[in-house]
Amino acid sequence: MGRNGRKNCKRNKKRFNINEKGLDGFLKAIKYFPWCIILNYEFERNNDKILLRVRNCLPQIARIRSGRGEFPCKNMHLKEFKAFFGTLHG
């Protein structure tokens, strides 16, 4: 997952000419991240923290409907976002 975060960050920085760093740069660049667009992620900035909300996760809804249960994706996406953020500063 980290590789995907790094790759997307590099692409977004270049394509959308994003030079900001820190949380401002992260919020500017992450809005072009594919999952953010597909699932309509909501980000809320509060000083030095960002709150992420996913109100309707279509893959999770499909898993639950098919009887497979909820997938514990939080750690996977945290790794992806950390790699994205780290690449923003690289």
C-alpha cells in the first residue's frame, strides 16, 4: 500500500503543480487520490490534525451484502496515507 501512496503523490504533485508541504500540501494533493474521488472522502482540518470521514464505502457495503463481513482496512489506508505524506516532503 505504501508504494501506491508514493506513486500517486508523485503523480499528483507533478500533474497539478503542488509545491506546498505539511498538512496544507497533503490536503491539496490528496483530493486527487483515486480512492478519495471514488468514495468521496471528507477531510476536516483542525489545527495540526486531519479527520477523515468515509460515509459510504462501496467495497465494504458489497462485502457485507455478500456475507463476507467488514474488512479491517484502517491500517492499510493509514500506511498508504503515511507514504503519501512522506513522499510529499521528499
